[in-house]
Amino acid sequence: MMMREGQATAIHRQDYAPPAYWIDTVELTFDLDPAKTRVLNKMRLRRNPQVPAQALRLDGEELNLARVLVNGAGTSFKMDGGQLVLENLPEGDEPFELEIFTTCAPDKNTQLSGLYVSEGTFFTQCEAQGFRRITYFLDRPDVMATYSVLLRADKAAYPVLLSNGNLVESGELEDGRHFARWHDPHRKPSYLFALVAGKLVAREQKIKSRSGAEHLLQVWVRAGDLHKTEHAMNSLMASIAWDEARFGLPLDLERFMIVATSDFNMGAMENKGLNIFNTKYVLASPATATDTDFAHIESVVGHEYFHNWTGNRVTCRDWFQLSLKEGLTVFRDQEFSMDMAGSPSARAVKRIEDVRVLRTVQFPEDAGPQAHPVRPDSYVEINNFYTVTIYEKGAEVVRMQHNLVGREGFARGMKLYFERHDGQAVTCDDFAQAMADANPDSELARRLDQFKRWYSQAGTPRVRAEGSYDAQSQIYTLTLSQSCAPTPGQPDKQPFVIPVALGLLAPDGRALPLQLEGEPEAGATERTVVLAEARQSLRFVNVPEPPVPSLLRGFSAPVLLECDYSDEDLLLMLAHDGDAFNRWEAGQRLMLRAALRQLGADDSKPAGPLLPPALVEALRAVLNHPQLDPAFKDLVLTVPSETYIAEQLDEVDPQRIHALREAMRLELATALRGDWAAAWEAHRDTGAYRPDPLSAGRRALAGTALAMLCLAACQEGDPVWPGKAYQRFKDAGNMTDRFNALSALVVCGHELAQPALERFHALFRGDALVIDKWFALQASAPDRGGRALPAVRQLMQHPDFQLRNPNRARSVVFSYCNANPGGFHRADGAGYAFWAEQVLALDALNPQVAARLARSLDRWARLAEPYRAAARAAIERVAGHDGLSNDVREVVTRALG
Ligand code: PHE
Ligand code: ZN
């Protein structure tokens, strides 16, 4: 068991105070040794004249302190709650020099925060508060310094020595050791510091930016992985070109490096000039990575690169402002992926995928015990606030600003933001203010204070739309109203500023020109109205027939939209809506409606089919449509997830929802059998592998078709389609097709699944990322007669299983707890007991990862009995454990409310 430093208490945004000292320069010298690394930290500091004189308090964690010198002489100091406190510093405003000599033990660092060893290579992770695990420091983002770093290590074991900035000098030392000296010309907060030392090789690329400056790009990986770095490098070059073209933001470094590690808590990290990535978001070859992996790599490489401006050049004043960099950077990476995708239809597909994540992960967070505003007011452990609310909802808040000021206006706002704040640590207010000031005539500027409630109020607003048509006057009145349920600590909400993009469809599906009362003539067929009151009415004139309103197009705001559409209205939108997002949404609403109808019925055995025949025919028409994109068809034909269905209910019976969704899938599989077979034939061959959205979409639809055909066949004991799937599994020319075939067999529970799984493991035994997929597929496989949990326990006995590697833990434990509702929510509570056991086991190794797993039971209070009581007991068991990390304690305390 590791040592826990006392119970932490909450930190409040309102308590922010500027630092009492500034650190101007830092010179770090590392003698790298896995068991005992020596760190000499030489800083130039000065008092902050704006703050009353006080002691210097430096953060530190799990460090061994050897020596402290002030201006070269010994000094008195004391320790207080982990902090190093210096009271007798030189008087006055003159800078002084502080030298601190410490040691730490990277090979004991299983938390993967600070300096650690992964497969014999040293890595650092300093966001949010890892730098204090390397040396004593003012470890807060508003203290920005210039760093020089000297790395010394054994040359044979650690031939490559990297840090931020530019390589100044390198050479040999005695005893087989060598050194490298790095200097980063850009001031930065400590969370952006990084070093890497080990046996690595690089793919290199020289590029010239628009200004003519030369840059060296490198992707560093282990020797056997070089052939899997091409896509990451291409993505990096595309990111650089995109940021320059769309926002005029150039690469400001001579050298930009990406390094991959297989031990990483998150996706990747934007350290200045030295991004460190989870291997999952770097390595890809057609034989080992799926289309989804390729797309994720492009977006994560983009995301980290875009942080160079939004995060690094302008950073956060304090961690409550985290969404300043994360929400904005997610928005930027989403736009990047859309611009890369090209066609309007591929853009819509990306938008639908992003909204799906928002609605299945962020909406539940916003409705549960961990709900918090995009800019939180307090936290116990900052690592718990790297949430979908900060990231994805934060991106939606930026997107709404984009929609309110327009594409050009947004670019102007970005320009002003950098003119004002380059080199500073600022707040979410500063960003919104720059956007508004650059667009003084916009709806954003007019309503800025009210708009900023999106930053301060938690919870998902509910928008109700009611329409009425008067044939006599040809006026269509649309009344919009909004409300937002209480969230922890926020019982009452004020109205939000909600941009609603809309259009009106005539009964034949035509888009009607829009003319509001008082306007001289009809305008375009789509416009954005702003809902800012609790209730507002819009009167459209010259409407010749009763229209169907297509609302919230492109998901123009992160809200729940309620509208009493008839089935016919929704079928009309599914067939004709000019907005691809709402076309998809109409199909989802129809399927959801069918699910809720059945769940509301007393009888759990449906009398007839679950899906109304008209819906099945409409879905058939989409599947066979000659023009629609295969990727879009695939999304339309996917039944809403169990989590999404559950979110609509006050009391959740996960087994009933699971059985119902499976039954709906089987109905779709059987009813459209011939159409699935045709879709499979039409899309099964995509030629030489390319990860572009169009061919990925074809593979996705072919994969779904195969899965549906296997599902129907297994139900009837027909061996043909499972046989074809097995053949496909063996012959596939790329991982996407191979994995889709494997998963079709596993999901339908066919006996060929076993030999296929064995063969798959034998083929890819040396490739950790592929073995992760192998584990994840089995851990999330549908439960048959309660066998999922024993199967998961068995997987954990496999020689390849390891709890301490986060990717591997996620592939088994998280896949079971988060992606296998039918297997996890057992009436006997054994799934929850397993969860409690694994949270505690992980907490002893890696509190950040443990705290993420601890979130699996967030929504326990809505579960029906017997699940509810069993879930509560499991959470209480975790909460009652001695020596819990602050991370897990905060999560379970909030969960129990
Ligand atoms: N800042 C990283 C990102 O979003 C995420 C991260 C947070 C990584 C904390 C590691 C630790 O890009
Ligand atoms: Zn980020």
C-alpha cells in the first residue's frame, strides 16, 4: 500500500489568489536511474509585488529532500502538509536563486503521474499536478517560467534523451553515461514540462511553413513499431496545415515531437514541443488498426497539436478554467476532422458521432451525482474533473459561440483572443469576452452575461416546442420554452441562451422559405433563432400548409428537445429532412418511441412486433437508398444505445432494457434480411485499404450487415452466414473487416467464435493494442445465462492480463462494467461486487484510473430493485475502505450524495 497524505478538502474557485512569488527561470538537472533519480532544481524567483509579503510554499509529493540553498547558502525551512515552506527569504523585490536537490523512485511509480518507467523508458506526466512529484515547485498553471533541462543517463540503456524545446548540446560522460541539454524558449507552466529517455526510434519529416520557416517533425516509438507511424505523421502534417489555414496559427517551434508509450492514464498530453501519447493514439497499420482507430489517431494528434496555441501559448489561470483549453481544443479537433472528411454528408456523420458521445456519456453525467458546471466551483481532486462535461459540453459551448457569431466572426474572435492574451494564463470569461468584443453586433455580444450561464450552471436544459397552424391566416406559431432540472448545489436555474437552428417542411417534404411576422419578404429555408426567455413564440407568415418543424438542426445546442411529433411527422423527416442530423434524429426518435412504448407496457412479452411496420419500411428505404452515404445509413440503422434508452426513464431496469434492445435488433435483422444481404454484397469490397471516411463508411455498413445476418442466422440455426463470417475473418485484408467478422461471431454466440478467438490471439500475440481489442471484445460480449462475469474473471487469469497497465485494465474491467450492461447488472449483485473489488485493487496501484472505474455506478439511484440496493451496498463497501485515495473518495462520496 502506498502512503496517503491526509484527507484533502475541497478547493473553491472563489478562493483564487495570485501567487506570492514568480518563478522566471528553471534549470533542471536529472541523473536518471529507475530506482533513484536525482533532481537538481535551480530557480530564479522574485516576490510578486502585488501580493502582501509572505512565506514561499512549494508543492511536493513523494519526494526525498536532500538540500535547499538560497543564493548559494544553506537556509532554514519547514515542512507543512507536504509543502516545503521557506520563511527567511531575502527581503525586497530583487530576484534570488533557490536550489533544491531531491530524489524520487520512478520504478515505484505505478500512478503514472510525475516521472515513471514504462517498458524500460522514462516518461513524465505533469498535468495536472505531476510536476510536484518530480521536484518542489509552485505547481500551478499561472506560474510560467523558462526551462533549461540537462539530462544524464546510461547511454546503452537510454540512448535517446528528450525534453521540451530545442536540443542545445549533447555528448559523452564517464562510465558509459551521456547527456543532452535542452532549452525551451517559450515560457510555460509546470504542467507542460516533459522528458523522455530510453530506446526509441523516430520517423522524421522536414516541413516548411507558409512563412518559409523550416521545422523538424518526429514521431518516436519502440524499434518494431516504426512502420505504424505513417498515419500519425500524416495527421500531424495535416493538423499543422489546417491550423495555419483556418486560424492563421503557425507552428512556433523548430522541432515538434510526438512520443508513444504503452503505459498512459489518458489519451495523450500536449507538453510543449514534446507531446506524449498513449500508443493507442499513435500506432496504426491496416493489418492491426481499425477505421475507428485511424480516425481517433487523426483527431487526437490534431487535438494535442492544436493545444500548442489553445492551452500552451494561452493557458489557464487555474484548474477551474480547464475547459478554456479543453472545450476550445475539442471544438477545434472536431472542426478539423470535419474539414478533413470533406463532403457535407461526411461532416454530418462526424457531427452525429460527436453528439452520440455527448448524449450517452455527458447527459448522464449532467443528470447524475457528479454533475458540475463547465467551469466548476469546487473540487477535491482535480484529476476527477477531466470529464465529458469539461471536454465535450465545453466544446458545445464554444460551438454555440461559433454559431452565434458565424465562421468569420469566430476567426476574428480567436484573433483578438491571441492579441490580448498570448503568453498569459487566463479565464473562460476572457475567451467569451474576446469573442463578443470582436463581434459587437452579434447576439453573443448583446447577451454575453446571460450566455455565460452555460459556464456556471450545470444540467442539461430541456426545450419544449409546440406548434399550431392557422389555415385561415396561413400563420404557423411555434412556441419554445425552456427549463433545467436542479443539480447538486444548484436548485434553481436561470434561462440559458439557446441557439435553435430550424426549418419547416411542407407535407410533401419540401423545405419552406421562412418569413417571420414583420419581415418584408421570405428568406432562406433555414435560420437560427435564439431562445433566451423561459418562453417565447415565433410567428411564421405565408405558410401555405401545416408544416413539420425541423428543430435544433445539426444539434445547434446541447439540450433535450421535446416536441409532440406524430409518427408520420417523424417518417417525413426521416425521408426528406434537408438536415442530415435531423434525418438521423427522426429515425432515432421513432426507434426510441417503440422502445419506450414497450417498456411502459405492463406485459414484458410484446403481442406483435416492437418496430411498427412503417418504420421498418422507412429503414429499409434508407438502407437501399441509391444516394445516401453508407456511413450515414449505418448510423440510421443503429438502434439507440441502452444507456440512451435508460436516460429517458425515471426507474431503470437494465435487464429489461437489454432484452428489449436485443429483441429490436433481432427484428431489424430478420425483417431486412434480404436488404442486409444486398448491402453486404454491395459494400464488402473496398479495394486497397485507405482510412478515408467514404471507404470506412462502406466497411462499417458491410460489418453491420454481416453482424445482422449472423444474428438472424444464429436465431434459426442456419450455418451459412456464420460460415461466411468465419471465412471473412480468415481472409480479411485489414483489421476493420477482420474484427467486424470476429465480433459478428462473438456477438451472435456462434460456436465458430471460439476457434476464431484462438486464431486471432495466435496471430497477434505480440501486439498489445490488438490483444486489448481481443480482451475488450470478450469482456463486452453479450451475457448468456450469467456467464459473462465468470468469463471476465477467467480473462483476468490469462497470462497476458495485467491490472497495472491502464489500457489492459480498461480492455477487460472497464469493458465489462461500462460496455456490457446485460452482463454487469446482475440481479444477484455479483457484477457490482466485482466492480467494488476492482476499484479497490486499482486504487492501490493507480488512483486516477480507479476513480474513472468508480464512475460506473454514478446512476445507481435510478436503478430498479434489486439492482439499486445491491449497487448502493457495493458503493458503500468502497466508501468504507480505509486508505482510499482522494480521487476515489471524492467520487463515491458524491455518488452516495
Ligand atoms: N490535457 C490532455 C488532453 O486533453 C489530457 C490529459 C490530462 C492527459 C491529464 C494526461 C493527464 O489533451
Ligand atoms: Zn486536451
